[in-house]
Amino acid sequence: MSITYTALTTLMGKDQAERLGEAMERLNPEPTGIGVFEVEDGSGLWEVGGYFIEIPDAAALDLLAAAFAAKPFVVSEVPETDWVAHVRRELAPVHAGRFFVYGSHDADQVPEGCEPLLIEAAMAFGTGHHGTTLGCLRALDRLAGEGFVGKSVADIGCGTAVLAMGAARIWPNVVLASDIDEVAVDVAKVNVSANGLDGRVKCVEAAGFDNPELSAAAAFDLIFANILKGPLIMLAPEMCANLKAGGYLILSGILNEQADEIIDVYAGFGTNLTYREEIGEWSSLTLRKAD
């Protein structure tokens, strides 16, 4: 079995992290890939990692870390792995109220009477296994169980579009699903087709609500936003402005210790908490806009 190597560090600031990632591309031996990600704990830290097929130059990594005020790189060996097969083994189907999220390898396990949502294992973000997605699906199930019917629904930062598809499974009107990332929108479209929901979920590329189709459809009576604390706070004025009186927000991507701040921010724009659920370290919030 062949061995690859990862070199990982953390530092403050997106711009610094991106510049460090660019600098890593000039290393010898060259990395086969570079990743730059925000740490989802509200710390402001960013992770920068490189993948190598040869042992990376430790001295060069030390110099880069010092130059960019980053922590020392940690180099690890990674055995070659079939990650899709691994995910298929590890990710069992998920029940979330009436919803059943599964991969095609588990198609024979879909129970009768559920609302099935097919998400392939290779599309790991938004499979329903993460506490944020699971919490949002449970919140959707709870609202529907209370008699709420979403006539105009938007999924902002949709990822795989699993939440938009859940809404389209139980309500008749077209659901809008948007994401800032073009690749995510393409993935969402594939999922919509795989679930037989073409024409029921419309996927668009947008930063927040900056899209003609979202503008034309507003105001919404239900908006999903399973993103992160920072974007949720930034989008709060838009989110509430595009929500009908009496409408609901289902928000997640929030660590438990961040939830109170989100609730307070949105309260300033006329919404009140109706339900909060914690799954592991993550919170999902259901908020209602005053009539």
C-alpha cells in the first residue's frame, strides 16, 4: 500500500492563510494538493494543509510557518484509502422524523411510508449525518407536524440541497436552493435529478439573496440557512427582510456556545426563538418572525 503525506498548520486570518497556501505550491517536492479552510469553532483560525506523495521538506515548512506567523506544520503519513468505500461503510442511513437520508448502496433499506432523500456517499457535506443537517431536517419535520405548510421556501447555502429537497418532498410549490459556490450548485442539481425532483427544486448560484430569482420569489415563509456563525450574522438583515411576517427561519452551522448570540442578533430584526435542538456540539434554531 502506497503512503502519502499531509502537512497541516493553523494561523489567524483568511488572507494570510490563502497566501500561505499559494506559497506552499512552490515547495520542492511539490504538494499534489492544497487546502485552506476556516476552523468552525468561532476562533478565527484557518487551517492550511498540503498533500504530498514524497516526504515534504521539514526545513522549508518551518520557514513558511515562521514567515506567515503560523503554528509549526504537523506532518503525518496517510495510507492510501478508497474514501468513497470508507464513507459507504461508515455512513449508515439516517432517520430524521419522516425523512430517510441514504446512499444508493443502501437503496434496499428504504422503509415504507418515509420521505426518501438520496445523497451519494462521495458528497459528504449535507448527507444528513452531520448534526447541523440532521437538526434542520428534524426542525422541518417538526414544523410540518404542527400543520405548517411552506408555500415559498428558500435554502440559502444549500450544499447538497438536502433541506430544499426535504421541503419539496412534503409541500407542492417549487423550492429555491442557492449556494455561493458553483460546484455546490452543480452537485445540488445532480441530487435534485437523482431524487426525481426536477422542476420541484430550482438551484441557483447566489451570494446571500443576490439573485434575480430569489428577489422575484421573496418574501418567503420558510428560509433554511445551514452555514456558519459569521455568514449568519452578516446575512441577518437580509434574511429577516426576505421573510414574511409569521414566517420561519431554520438556522444551523452553529456551535452550541454560539447559539445565544445568533438568537440575540436575529431578535433585533424581529424574530423570536420557537425551538432549539442540540446534537453533539451543534445547535439548530427555529425562529419565527412576528406577525
